[in-house]
Amino acid sequence: MLSAEYLFAIGLRSGLALLFGVLFGIAALVLFFFVLPGLYTPPMWMLVFVTGAGSSVAGFLAYFKPETNWKIVATGFLFAMGGGVIGAWFGYFWAQAFYPDGVRNVLLVARSVRSPAIMPFITWASIFTTVLGGVYYGFRAWRYHEV
């Protein structure tokens, strides 16, 4: 049974993972376009993967405990990365369903006048990485009494 201490730790880390997941997803997208050559237009799968990976870094760091075994840290990283990438793809398909023609792109992301809605796959990547990381962290708290 989870005590109040475990639930508080999971809730606090989940809130941080969700908040910073969105920020890291946006930062990953901006940095990705900063390092691209000028005339290269990236395919959509690159944008989805980069934002999912950026959000999953925040999800991993929110549940990271440096004193744990490296196998547990690696498993937590895989859960966070998997959640971020799966969530980004889910958000991409969600955005395609709600914005089939794309949105007017003032900042010229992906170097076009019309582009897909990008915030849904950043948000869903953050949500999925938070949930999967939280489930793994909650399991570790329940089974091995780690906080």
C-alpha cells in the first residue's frame, strides 16, 4: 500500500515532469531548427521524434534518482523515452484529426506557410512520458519502498 509520502513524491514529480516536459519539447523543437542547414526542410517524422525526445528528457529527469542502480536508471530512461515518442505520435495523429489542413504558421516552422499543429504533439508527449515514468516510479515506490 502506498503511503501519503509516496503519493506526495509521485504527485510532485509528476507535476514537474508535465510542466518541464512541455518546456523541453518546445526547446528541443527550437534547437532542432537552429542547428538545421538553411534550405533543408525536415520531414514530419523528425519533428515528432525530436519533440518526443525533448519531452522525455524532462520526464526522465523528474523521476531520476542518482543513488539508484544503473539498470533501474536505464529502465526509467527507456520508459520515459518510449512514453515521449509514443505520446508525440499520438499527438501528431490527434492534431491531424482536428486540424486536417494545418494551421497558419506565423513563425514559419518547418519553413512553410501552412504547417501542422505542433503544440498537440508536444503536449501529448509530455503527458505520456509523465504517465509512463510515474507508473514505473510508483511501482518502484510500492514494491521496493523507494521514494
